[in-house]
Amino acid sequence: MNKLNIGIIGLGRMGQKFCTELVRSPLWRVTRICDPSAEARRIASEMVPEAIVSNNEDDIFSDPAIDAVGLFALADSRPGQIRKALAAGKHILAEKPVADSVAEEWEVVRLVEASDRMVAVNMFNRSAWYHHTMRDFIRSGQMGELAIIRICHMTPGHMPAEGHDPEGPPFHDCGMHYVDVARWYADSEYDSFHSQGLRMWSHSEPWWLQAHGTFKNGVVFDITQGFVYGHLAEKQTHNCYFDFVGTKGIARMTHDFRTATVELRGTSLTETITRPFGDKKIDVLVDTFGRSILAGHNLGFPGVRDSVVASEMSWRMLEDAAANGSPCIGSPETMDEIVAHRRTLTEGYSLPVWKIIDETDTR
């Protein structure tokens, strides 16, 4: 089978993860890699010796042999790269968000939907086996009607000044994944919400936030997210779960970033399923995206519109938290201590050492 050729722009943490799965895939061939960092280019040459490595992204857009581009640098670089890719007739595989402002994101939606190119965005929850299992269970009627969605994702993860400024504070950079998946389960649009934030270590932006509210179909939700969960604990842990309550039964899931456990409690079915967590499910995304290009239609990859809705709603929830007052707890000195400590770690939660590609990534 002829493979699809892809050029990668950005070989940081996520770029390396994508590159690893694209090299493993029988559908893809990584032919070019671009990054402004000399160290990143050195790593690129080690990861894919046969690829052409450069610091000029236009080398990728101008190469007629390339079928798709992978955009894995920071959010502020993506709108221009998306414009170039569409103008060059390339399909696009992108990290989220697709831009660093909501207005620019909606302009990207307009451009993408006016083109005939396929654009997949890494909203990883939609590629997860456990979510498809629970959504199938909900649709089966075993739970009755879905009524309540509860999501919590707290880890000792990404800290201020660790390189994600264009992506925004945690409830946008990470929380938009959970804003998206709640909407996916509810199968409805957000209606009302109230948010409360906390400015941990007296940082200028909330590093913890909880939002609760309703969807237009009456389903209620609460989402709690923050990279605040015991950074300096002797032994780090986390608190992550999905909990779905119906009028007759429930479905819930917990994980340790390596193994996921789904519990289904229905009117005539009781089941516990434990399988590998699957990290970012990038293998699933690159496979679905490749098969979709070959088939000529979307076979189930998450698209740009859903990512932009999630991005906009997470920003609105952050703005609501600011309007409601985000108190400060802790000192900048403690934040500095945490950042310094994270620089010494070799394994942990979403470490800032971008060249480590196998650490737990908690976004």
C-alpha cells in the first residue's frame, strides 16, 4: 500500500509524540520535519533518519509530494500555518487550540469549512475507548435518561512560565478537553454556567477552576480542573474521574494514566472493564485521519469546529470566574519552589523537559 507523506512542524513534547506514532503507523511516512530549535532538529534526525530536517516551514508547504502537514508548535503559530497548508492543498493534523484567540479560531473554521481539505484536531477524549464504551452504554437505555455529568481532572502538572502562554491558563490549555467531552456526552449546546477560580500561589491567572451549569436539553454538569494537586508532595498523585448519572443507572471511569477502569451499573447489566489507558490516543487519531483521507470522507476524527466551540466556552468560563472574583492562596515563592523542583524531575506529570517523550502528560 502506498503511504501518505506528512511533514511535521514543531517537535516539542506533543510533536515528538505524534512523530513516534506516525512512524509506527503503516499508513504514514514522515518525509520532512521543521523546527527552529537546533536541539529539536538533532532529535528529529535521530527519530526519523530518512526525513529531511530544516528550520524553514515553507519547505514543507512547497513540497508537492507531501499529502498532509502536522502542526504541533504553539497556538499562535497555527493560524498562519493553516492558511499556508490550505493554500498548498494539504490536509492538516493539528494540536489544539487552532489559534490563540477565539476570533482567529472562528476565522480558521471559516477557512477550513470553505475548503475540501480534511483537518483533524487532537481532542483526544473523542479517540478514547472508555468514552466510546460509556457513550454506547448511555445510548443503550440501561441508565435511563442522562441527567448529570461530573468531570474532575486535577494533577500536579504544568506550571506558569513553562512555555504554554499562547494556550492560556490550565482551564483552557487542558480544560477545553473536558468542556468538549461534556458537550459530546450531552449531545447539546451549553446554556447556563457559573464558574469559580482560584489564583494558586497568587499567580495572575486562575490555576484551578470549577464550572457548573446546564445544557439546552436540561442535562447538568460540573467540571473541575487544575494543575494544583500536590506538586511538592513526597509521592505525587492525582484525582481524575468521569461520572455520568442517569435516571435509572450510572457509568463512571477512573484512571492512573496507565490503566483505565470503567464501571457500568444499568437496569440489567453490571460490568467493570479494565484496559490500558492509552495516553493521548494519538495512535487512534493518526490511524483514523489516514484512513479518512484514503476513503475521501471523515471516518470519525474530531474536527476543527468542535475544538473551537470547546475553546470558546472554556475562555467564557474563565472570564466568568474572573467576574466572580478569583481569590489568591499561597505565595509566589512557593510557585518558584515548585518550578525549580519540576526541573529536577525525570518522570512525573507533564514535565517541562520537552525532549522527554515518554513521561505522563496530564493535559
